[in-house]
Amino acid sequence: MAETYEELSAAVDGDGGITPISMNTLRLINGAGRLGPGVCNIISKELSQYGLGHIPEELPSYSTEEVRVYRLGTQIGDIINAIVQPSHSGDQLLRAVGGAAEGKLERIKAIVNE
């Protein structure tokens, strides 16, 4: 379990750019006594200072809730942003990623069926 934002940042990178984490752990990393809208906003800002984003976009105030923390500026981060903040360029990214995945699956099927 990460105990600092630096450790959380390393965990996200170690997990391929996205990792689940409980709000309780984020609360402890932040050093807050209780979660509330103000603390959640501070946590969100702290995460962004470490190049991290989170989903859901509004962090929950319950310590038992689990969220996903991801690395901003990565393909995963760009895909998440394309979904939660729809745009024309985001649609193009999703189409490209989807098409690439489908192409890989077709190649794998062809190899397996040889």
C-alpha cells in the first residue's frame, strides 16, 4: 500500500499506467482526518501535481470507495479523457485504438487457426 504520493506515482507506473486505490488510502496519504468535499478537492489537486488523474472525476467522500488513479499524458490517460470529456479528437482516438485492437485480435485468431 502506498504511503506517499511518490509511492502511489510509482505504483501507477508499475501497474501499466492505472491502478485501483481506496479513498481511505488516499486520505491517509494526504494526512487528512476525514474525507469531505474539501479534502477530496485537495487530493485531486495533489494527484495532478504528480501527473496523476483519477476516475471518477469527482472523488467520493466515503473511505470504503475504490477509485482508479492513472498517469496523465499516457495512452491510458488519453483514452480515459476521451471518454469522460467527449470531443471530436477524442472520438478519433477511440476509433483508432479500437481499430488497432480489432486488427490484433484478427491476427491472433489467424495464427491460432493455422
